[in-house]
Amino acid sequence: MTLPNNRTNKNSIPNRINLGISLILLLSLLGLIFSLTLVDNWWQISIVCLAYALVMNSSYAMLHEAEHYILHTNRRVNDAI
């Protein structure tokens, strides 16, 4: 199954853009986790944690789209994400 029953236009889901955004979000989260090893002050940690929370919110939104099979037209890609 590649599309849910309520999808009629296969091109309505921007597959490449969604995969690109997902990759950028993943790399951003990994970079923010790594940056925590470089900071020492409480205010620096607070800034990194706030940035992580904002990026993770967007990551959850993408994950939510994948759960409803509308992140990518291929179901296996949605499941992998």
C-alpha cells in the first residue's frame, strides 16, 4: 500500500522536501546534543535546552505526519521515519 484511501493525487505529498526536512531536524537534534558537551555555564545549557525543545517540537510534528501516512507516499518510508 503506497497511499491511504483518502489520497487521490499522489503528487500532493512533497516527498523530497519532507525527507530533507526530516534529515535537517535529525542532524540539528544530534548537533544540539553534541553542543551540550561543549558548554559549561548554566545559561549556556539553558539556551541549548530551549533550542532542543523547539527543534524537537518540529520533529514530533513530522513524526505525527508519518504516523498518519502523510509524510511520504511510500508506507515503508513512513514506517522507517
